[in-house]
Amino acid sequence: MSGRGIRLWLGLVTLALMLAALYMIFVYVPTEAEQGIVQRIFYFHVPCALVAFVAFALVAIAGVFYLWLGQQVWDDLGYAAAETGMVFCTLVLVTGSIWAKPIWGAWWTWDSRLTTTLILWLLYGGYLMLRAMAGDSEQGARFGAVVGIVAALDVPIVIVSVRLWRTIHPAVLVTRQGGHGLEDPRMVATLLVSLAAFTTLFIWILCLRFATLRMHTRLGALARSLALAEAAAQDS
């Protein structure tokens, strides 16, 4: 099966999972007793956060391989993962603010997890600005790889922030008393389906962007080859 065919099927699977997730979030899962209906945004917020973490880890891994092997394919993969991760990280901040307003009474607080997540967003925003200004230069790609690796170090800090510092942010899946935060099996099932839906969405978007960057790389190489051939013909 061609890459285009794989992306088509992946898009269809993503659509099916998203429809199933939406049904479970708004119809199937029970309303949380304390927070009420606003808690349903949890099933968007948490999967987006986990997917963003995976995306930024992929940026770091691709950056290591690019610095090691110098192959453009790794730079393209890291760049695509950074752009896709930024989409989901932005959704994390937006959904978190929407959730915070009725629960905490404020759109934003300088809580440890919120602050470290914002830092993560700013770091990869800087990565994308660097790549945009550097263009297609090899030096820009190498600088970007280094920034992508260093910025990914904030991911584990975000994850453990609720345990490192005093925070009002919930631990989400496991409480500080050791009990599970999702008591109803329907909540667990809904979270798993939502996680599967957002994961396939991430993979689909990543594949589309990666294919676009690979095409850009090939066209750039072809343009350089034609320019060299034209210069050689003029010299002769």
C-alpha cells in the first residue's frame, strides 16, 4: 500500500475513533459528582497532554539521530513532530484554562504544572521561530536539533511537577493518597478511547506534515541539482 493509501486509511480510522470518543464523552460516561459536566473536558485535556509529550519526545529522539547521522529525514521528522506537538500543547493550555475557570474561579494560576507546561510551549515556540528564521540551512537544522533535545527535558518536569511542588492541579489518574482518580469503569473506558482517538489523530497529522516536508526536501535537492547542471553547462 502506498503512503497516500496508508494516510487515507489512517484518516478514516481517526474519524471513527473520534466519533466514538465524542459519543462516549457526551452520552456514555457519567457526570462526575463533584465537578459536574465541566469535568468532561478532562477527556480532551489529558489525551492532548499525553500526545504532546510523545510528540516532543519524538523531536528529541529525531534530533539525536540527526546530530549523529546527519540524515535529512531525521530533521524532517523532528520538525514535523515539533509542529504537531505545538498544536496539541496549545490545546492543553486552552482546555486547561476552560476547565480552570469554573473549578478554580480563574482562567489561569501560576500553578507548578501550568507554569512548566507554559514553559514547554514557549520552548518549542522558540524552536519553531528558530527554524523559520534559519530556513533550510544545515546550521539551522543542527541548532534546532539541539534546542529540541534540551526543550524535551521539561517534559518529565511537567509530569512530576505535582509531586515536586505544592500544587492545586490534580494528579489526574492517581491521587496523592494512592487511590485511583477514575472510580467508574465507564470513565476509564472513555479515557482510553479518547486517548486512542487523539493518538491516531496525532499520527495522521504527523504523517501528513512529514510527507509535505519530505516533498519539500526532494524539491529543494532537485532545484539545487538543476542549478548546478545549468552552471556547469554555462561554464562549458
